[in-house]
Amino acid sequence: MNFTWLDSNSWLIEIGEQRILIDPWLIGNLTFNNLDWLFKGSRSQDRSIPDHINLILLSQGLEDHAHPPTLKQLDKNIPVVASPNAAKVVEQLGYQQIISLNHGETFTLNNQVEIKAFPGSPIGPTLLENGYLLKDLASNSTLYYEPHGYHSPQLKEVAPIDVVITPIIDLGLPVLGPIIKGMNSALEVAKLVKPQFILPTAAGGDILFEGLLIKFLQARGTVEEFQTLLEKNNLTTKVIAPNPGEKVNLQLKTLTQK
């Protein structure tokens, strides 16, 4: 598998000879409901849109996962697998092939990669977004992605998982509590599915954050602290933290080697 982190929650994954773009925010600023004064993420320059994309995968319908300015620039003929909430966003933008996955449902991409939706992050009191398990049908290698650190106990049924992409830094607000569940949640999923590798997501990368909300956000944890925590719990999982735009190839142990 090859992984390119594109800042924030955005990833380009190469698995089973397929190129999958996850939660892309590549162009323009990030705001929620155009409230720049409350929260704004920006870069010094836009990221290039990757070529030869086989699928866009969206975990949530919020702007930091289904980013309208970026989605407007991508080819509307690229198939999209999305949570039901994110599917509404791409439908309004004119995408032609939309596969909305409820929890437990699967989609197979070009007979090479199986994608299964798992319960993910709660958004408000009633909405539960998606995490995804991706499986290379030729090698049986697996990848799990959930961008806010909410991991379903159902993952135990598909353990072990080779690679997990999840936050390792806690991010929260006073009184309101966690927005992103980092270190302890990542440790629990590592215990649950015994991954060979964990790749951190939801970090800032090359992004500048501004706005009133930033003054109150509280972040805790580092890659080094989390690797030490894994070792203290007798886990052999390795943390790989690529730089934005850096392509990482992970050599996975085969089933006979595990």
C-alpha cells in the first residue's frame, strides 16, 4: 500500500492497483457555514489535484471531510462512496456515480478493493457518520480509516487489521469535551485490531488556523508519546507520520508472516 497525506483528513491511498482519494480538502479555505470569524483553515498555496483517481471516499458530510470547493473542482464522473450525509453533498454538486453506504454495507471497486462502512463519529445527538475498512482482494491486506477517533467494537470481528489511519492527538473544547479523540482511543483500537502500522490523521500539517474557536481548542499528545504508550502496552504497532505531500510505501507482513 502507498499513502500520501495531503494535510488534515485528506489522503491519497494506493491499494489493490486503485487510487482512492479520502476526504479531500485541496483547494481554497476551510470554514464551517462560511463563518470565517469563528474558524478558518488556510494554506499558502493550494494542493495539486492528484491524477487518475479511481474513487473518492467521504466519511462525513461536514466541510472538513466533504469540502465543497475541492469537490467542485474534481471530475464529477469519478465514483464516490460516501456516508448518507456526505452523499447529499456530492449529489447537490452534480456527481454522477454516488454509492451511499450505511453501516455494515459494502461496495467493491473494480473487483479489486472491498470497502465496508462501520459506525464512526457522532455528529450532533442523532447522526453517526462512517468509518471504513478497505480490503485488497488480491492480497487480503486491510486498512481502516476513521478521522475523529470513534472506533466501533464491531472492528474486533475483522481483526487483525494491517493499517489504521486515526488521530493520535486529542483535540477538545472546555466544557463541551472532545472534538477529536486521540491517544487513548488510538491505543484502544490498537489493542482491538493489532495493526502493523498506525498513521496519524487530523493534524494540521502545513495549514494555518485562525478564528475565535482556535483560542479555546486544547490539543494534547505527540507521535513520540504515543509510540512509547504502544510499547508500554506490549504492542508491536509502529507509528508512521508522513509529512504533507510525502508518499509512504508500507511493506506489510503476509498472512503467513503474521
